[in-house]
Amino acid sequence: MAVIILLMAVKIRGYGLLLQDRVIRNEENFRYYRLTGKFLDTQLSLKQVIALRFADDNEYPDLVERTISENLSPDEIKKSVQNWRADHHRV
């Protein structure tokens, strides 16, 4: 019984993290649309989108374009951010 409860807890936690990832992708897509009038490029990976969320609105569109053209890794994206926008709501 303990193993079943442990597996359920892990599975439930996984669903929560997947939901958070989907919310972040939608928030960042809306943010990019609000700033540029265009949707985010679908070739951006989820990890790239998650890294981009730390960029300030002023540098966000340029950093997105640079990420697409240079295929920056999430670490390179985070190092490129000049004005850090913290995310205190991620669990």
C-alpha cells in the first residue's frame, strides 16, 4: 500500500509540473504577442521559453529573435539577460 501511495504522489506531482510548463508557455506566448503582435516561433523548445521568461519586457523581443537565429541554449539565454525578472511563483 505504501508503494502505491508513493507512486500516486509522484504521478500527481508530475501532472502539476506539466501544467506549470504549459502555463508558462502560454504566458510567454501572450507576452510576446502583446509586445510584438506576433506569436512565439514554434521551433523554440520549452526549456528555451522557460529561460526567456526571466528577460525584462524591453529586451524580450530581441532576445527571442536572437534565440531563434542563434539557437541559444537555456543557459546562454539566462546569461544574455541584462535586466533579470525573477519568477517567485514556480513550485
